[in-house]
Amino acid sequence: MTIHRTLGVFLSAILFLAAASKSSFASSKPQGNVLPDRVLPRGFQVYNDPHGSGRLLYAKASGTQSSARAVMRSALGELKTYFDAPPRLLSAVSDPHDQAVQVMLSATLQGENVLGVATTAVGQSGATFGLIVDHPNSLASSFPLLSQALAKEMPASSGSGGSFDLSSPKEWTRQTGGDRTAAVDLPPGWRVNSVHEGSTTVVGPHNEVIQLGLTMFVTYARNPQGMSSAYLQPVPALSYFINYFTQVNLRQGLQLNSVPGRVLEVKDTRPPMPNGKGAYILQEVSTNGHPGKMFALVYTVPGISAGWSLYTSYVASSADLFPSEFADMMRIWGSWKVDDRVYQNEIRQTLQTMASTRDILAAGTERQMHAYDNLQQNMELIINGENRLQNNTLGGRADVSIQDTDAVLKACRQRGYDCQPVPFDQLANQ
């Protein structure tokens, strides 16, 4: 039996496991408080429940591990000698990125039936395997405490409010072009498109665009062929900038029609110019009908008579790629004019304090831990014989027994509410 199963069929596993935990072991004679023990394989450690019979067996793997399923297979193979015979896997679930996997198993230990939950999570600092095991009738009570102990051993991660590292990976190369007044560090597949008086344009392998240090003058006088407008604050100025360059592209025969969309988040920042305004802006932008996103730094400075100045640096990509590409795009931005530490520190602090961008960056380093949280929530529901339901109309959630699930859903829907089981990947969401 393979460890990985699609999440779509895991509901049947829930029903099976609920039955297994209540019927397969129903004939077992009452257990004492002491769980039998045996010498652990090398590299494993143990933590015993101080208030019950449960036990946590755990081990850590090096940072070279990237597959949670591979770590799970290896660890369970090593634990064969701990039990009377190889454990029997009852069911399993893993996240789509193979960063976390969890299985439920049964085994015998010194002749006694035991039930266990094994979890593996892979992080930047390595991988951790943990097996919570107890008498079948006691696992539900020991699981919460032992899972908290296991969580403390999980791979270190940055945390959603942690610092974001702007340093470039070693395999990136320093590149420049044009008048060679600026340079950036780029990963394979990226290239410098132009450099002029420090302003730098970078393009990625999937049409990602990074524009750094672009300064423009906007005249107050009406000019159909140039940039002309009343003075604008940074947020409307960015939309003006997008619309203006769409008109330029169309006049030049380039079918690049970009339309500014929703502004997702704004954080004001102090501009280096007197009397100016500054902001970091995360905004939706569609290009030729395809949704995209951009993250921009915009400064605007009003003039006295002729016009005003607009400065921007930004990163942009299609909406589906933006979450996965954002961290690397910001590292490229951070490497631009690498001696300019003021901008690097400002970008780093901004990324930590803007909720939307922090969440995007955190998704990469925290994805495995979020998957682990979902797995833990899922296994607690299995052990308790419950399903988690959500009232989308009123916004509440409740855990109900498996046998009452259909009746609760039916009654809820009869009252006109939109009630559904909570999807697996949203179990840990509040």
C-alpha cells in the first residue's frame, strides 16, 4: 500500500478508521497504564506522556531531505524492529507538495495491540519524523499532548512575522548591461533587458518583469503625446503610470494592454525628496485580459509650476505565478545597487509589516508547517470520529460526529444556509 493518497478520497478513510478504532480493537482486553517498551533504533528519541500511557518516538533527518514520503518510508522501515512485526498502515494523507505526510497504523508491541499516528514534515532546516503510539482506547486522550511535543521538534521555519532574507543564493550570477551603471543578481533563466543611468529592466523566463529606478516627469500642461496630469498621490499615480504606458505601447504597435485593478494593500513610506509622498503598493493588473499582480514602490513629488516627478520600482508577473515568484523577484530587487543598504533595509522592513506580502512570502517557507497543521487537525477528527462542518452563510464551524454529519448538513441547508464540510487544506484556518 502506497503512503500517498489523493485528498479527494480521504473521506472514505475517515469512515474506515473510525470503524477500525471502535471495532477492530473492541475485543482487546483492558490495558494497563504502562505501554510496553523496546530498544529504539539508533537516532530515535522518546517522550512519554507524563499523565498516561502514550509515547512519542521521533527522529530528525538532515537538511538534504526534500520528500516527506521518502522520510516516512525510511523511518517506518527502521522502526520494524521496535514492534513485534512491521506496522500495518490503515490510511494516509499528504499535502500536494510532498512537504508533510501523516499515516495511521496499527501494530503489536510485546504482544499488545497499539494504534499510532506517524507524521513527517520537511522544512528548510531538515525533516522530522514522529510517531505517537498508545493503546487503542487511550490514543484519543494522549494524542493532543504528544502532538504538541512533536510540534516543538518540527523543522525550524521563519514564521509569518519573521525576517525575510534578501540575500541572493550562491548559484545566482551578477549581471549588467546597457551603460553598466547598475547590476543585479539573477537566477538561471532571467536576464537584464536594459540598464540606463541606473534604471534597470529585468525579464524572467515566464514573462515576469522587474523595473527598478524609473524616474519620469509629468507635466501639468495638457500633452496628448506625453505624460501630463494634475499632481497625484502614489496610489492613483501607479494606476496612471500603468494606463499611460498602455497607450504608449498601442501607439508603437505593441499589443500590450494593461489595466490596473484592485489595490490589495498599501503601506506609506517616507520619500527621500522633500514634500513628496511615498508608498509600497500591492495591486492587481490584467494584461491582455490575463490576471496579474505587481508590487511597487512609488514616490511622487509636486513641482511649483511646470509639473511633478514620479518614481517607481516594481516587480510583476501573472497572478498564478506571483506567489511562487515573489520571493525571488524581491531578492533580485534587493541585489540591485547592492551597496545601497538603505533601500535593502527599507524593503526588508516593509515586507515584514505588510500583511499581504508577508503572507505571500510566508507561504513558501511555511507551506510545510501549514500542511502539518491541517494533517494534525485531520487526524484529531479521525481519532474523535468527527467531521468539521462550516456554515458559509453565518461563518461558524462545528465538529460533529460522523454518524450525525448528514443529518446536521440536511437540517442546516433546510434553513437556507450554505453548509459544507471544511476542505482538508482549510482545516487549520481560523
